[in-house]
Amino acid sequence: MKLFKRLTILFTLLLVTACSSLNAIIGKEQSEQQKPLPELTRSLEHKTMPERYVIEPISDINIEAEAAMLMNGITGDVLFDKNIHESLAVASMSKIMTELLVLEAIEEGKISWEDTVMISDYAFTISNHPGFASVHLQQDQDYTVQELFHAMAIRSANDATIALAELVSGSEKEFVMLMNKKAEQLELNDSYFVNSTGLTNEDLQNNHSTGSISDKNMMSAEDLAKLAKYIIDHYPQLLEITKMQEFIFQNETYTNSNWMLPGLQVDLIEEDVTFEGVDGLKTGFTDDAGYGFTGTVQIKDIRFISVIIGTKEIENRFLETNILYDAVLQQLETR
């Protein structure tokens, strides 16, 4: 009888210990998902090119896209250019501007990562459109700025983007005015915005807030590269988000739309388009714009920024980016 009691007590202790360990693991996983983001700062580090590396412009490659550019992310030097000044439809790559303005609003104390956001009729309508990237926001739930920002940066969620734009400026129309003002400040002379998402006004139909029904966000490859460099220089913490392979939103797991992230496995294509050192930045697609990708990669202590606009197939934006990155990698490996 005593032996039976001892065995019962021992079994109970083992069970409690196992449960405690499991809870600790679950708690750790949850905290990893919900841990606060790094503090934002504008204090830029003075960056210089490593003396052993001299990057020459690339001329012996062919990029199949409407426009393409490769920039040295330290010096701003253009290493490859194809039609970089033409203003083109860029779809969701214009969300980089939305990300920048949200980050500035956080830094200025106008909003915080922990603020909760009410979902408007507009954001809810876009959330339920079957053809738009979204995270299916509901009006009877509150979401934090941090959750919505992850959804915008990783999933390219249009509903989350609209909700953040409305939070910052009160309405998307006012936010678009802010986007164009910032473009002017940054001397993005070939850029013009009509919404926060990059969807065409024709796609938005009666929901479009600025411009005519035929308008869409327009940028040049050079402007996209300059904008990408600016946001990375001022808010490098953004890359901690954009390099995430996936994230969980309301118990649903979403995969990053950037298929070049190292280790990311994508079942939709046969070719491996990943590239070591890639940690951002933003994809884009509409029927009008084609497929695009503004990317960034760290190769041998040097950051590069690339832009591909207007490929015909979804994987080609990444394959063409690989060509650009391979070209500079070969240069650096022969030094």
C-alpha cells in the first residue's frame, strides 16, 4: 500500500514537471511572436566602403524586365540600370512609403506599437475581397499597430495597410497627401501616389479616395531604390521584420511573399530562387504592373539594393534579381 502511494506521488510529480516544461516552451514561443520590436532611431551610423572592395558597374548582363536597377547600399552608386527613370506602375512596392510614414509616426510619438486599431468599413471591405492579399480583418476585433505592420510588411496585406494609413492620418485621402509630400521631400521626382496600398483605383472601384478611376501608384526604379535606401538607413530595424520567413496572425500562419529569403521553401515553383544574405524588402503585383521586387542583400559586408519592375511570371522577378546579385558576388570573390 505504501509502495503504491509512493508510486502515485512520483507519477504526479513527473506529470506536473512535464506540464510545467511544456507551458514554459509554449510561453517562450508565444513571447517570441509577441516580443516588442527594437526602439526606432534616426541616429545614422557613418558607413564607409571596406577598402578591399571596389565595386564596378555591371554591363555584361541582360535583365528581362520593364525596368531594373542595382545600387550600392553604402555609397548610393548605381551599379546597373535599365530604364530607371520611367514612371511605372509598381503595385505593392509602393507600400515601402507607407511603412516609412508609419515608422516616422511611431518615432514621433503620434502612435505606438501597442496602440489598438479599429477597422473601418473601407478596410473591412478590402479585407473580404477574394483577389486582394489580406489577413481577413474583422470589425468586432481590435488589432495592434505591431500586428498590422507585420501583416503589411510580410504578407503585403492591403487591409492592414489601409488600417494603418487611417490611424496615422485619419483617412487614406489625407495619408496619400502625406505620401506625396514625403516623395517631394526625398526628391522622388518620378513618383506619384493615389492610395496607400498600390492597388489600382480601378481595382478599388468606389472605394478609391484620390485621383481618377484609371489612376495608380507610379514610381521609377531609381525612386524605389532611393526610397529603399532611405528607409533601411533610417530604420534598419525594419529588416528584422522583413527577413521573417513567416508570421502568425490571429492563429493563421502566413508565409513571406519574398521567396529569396535564405531557407524559405516554396512549393509553387520548381526553381530555388533563394539567395544567401537577402533580408528584404517588398514584392508587388497587379495585372497592370506585372510582377516586381525591391530587394536588399548583404554580401561580404556590403549592402546592395535592387529593383525589378514588370516581369511576366511570378518567379522571374526573383530570378532576375539573382542575376544582379550573382554579378556583384562574382566581382567580390575575384578580388
